[in-house]
Amino acid sequence: YSDKLVVLTDEDKMEHINKINFPYNKITRIYNPSPFKPNNLIYKFENKVFLTVGRLTDEKGYDMLLETWKLFEEKNKEWKLLIIGDGEKKDKLLKLKEQLKIKNVYFVGKVNNVENYYKNSSCYILSSRNEGFPMVILEAESFGLPIISFDCKTGPKEMISNNDNGYLVKEGDVKLLAKKMLDFANDKEKAYQMSKRSIEKIQELSIE
């Protein structure tokens, strides 16, 4: 009986149309807007910080991210990974960190000043098994961060242009994720170009 169904991504829209024959003229996609306005940003590749923000749950894939980090850390011991957030899988993830014998990973917990972490990081990592339309990518782009993300359902492929403002990696491919993180850490010039493109892309998602 509704006049219109609003969904978050084009992928959602096409699934409704193709799988349940939802009327094409009764569905529309509206992206979430960015909650932050980029201004006076100074991109900080030199800080050598990968950042991820979210609840410590299975769907966020932090177990895969720790496995990725082990591969990364074998070849690069200068960078560090900050994990912002709390959740029911914290103890399990801390134990996994210990088992993998990785060092430069820091579970920061829940914070009230997440903007400061975005401002002082070099790249955002999304390791989720699934998403809706991940606001953390919008937030990270608002602070000029390049994004390296699994191509999970749904959202990342509509927010990240591969090799443009970041890298899209086949979902669950830990080895490829580690490779792209290493590629990123070894190419400062490319990182600055990606940062610039993140800022340009986020302008299209302002609330206005």
C-alpha cells in the first residue's frame, strides 16, 4: 500500500526488482549523507596509522582483519592498526591477537572523540562480512582518508572506486587485503592522490 520504498543502495534496489518483482517505479535509492563537513584538513600519511571503527561483532570481520595484520606485519613493522569500538567479541579478539603474536594492533575501546582518530590516521580499513550503507566510510572520507575495504554486501562498491579513492578487495580474501595494505603503505604519492579523491567524492554526499 506504500507509495514509495526507499533503500540505501543500488544493489538493494536491483535485488528488490529482480528477486521479488518489486515495481520499478515504486522504489528509489537515497544514499545516507555525510555527518561531517570536510574543512581545513591536513592529510597525515606520515602518521602510519590504519584505522577501523565499529562494534566488535562477527559481522565486522575483525577476526579476518587480525589475520590480515599478521601477514602485513611480517613485512612492515612501522605501521600500526587502531580498532575503535567495543562489543561482545572483544575477549575472543584479544585472545586471537595473542595467538597470532601480532604487536602493532591497539584495541582503543569506545571513544567520545572519534573525529580526532579520523584526523590523525592515514587510511581506513573495512573488513566487514556485510554492511548496509557503512557510515564509517562516509565519516572516513569526510576526513580525507583513503579506504581499503572488502567488497561485501552492501555499500562499499558504491562508495569506493577501485584504485581511485582506495582499494576494493574480494570479500574474505585476507591475503589480497594484506597485499593492498602493503601496496598502500609503500606508495606515499598514491596515498595523497587517494586522499584528494575521497574529499572530492564526499562532496556528492553532503546533506544539501
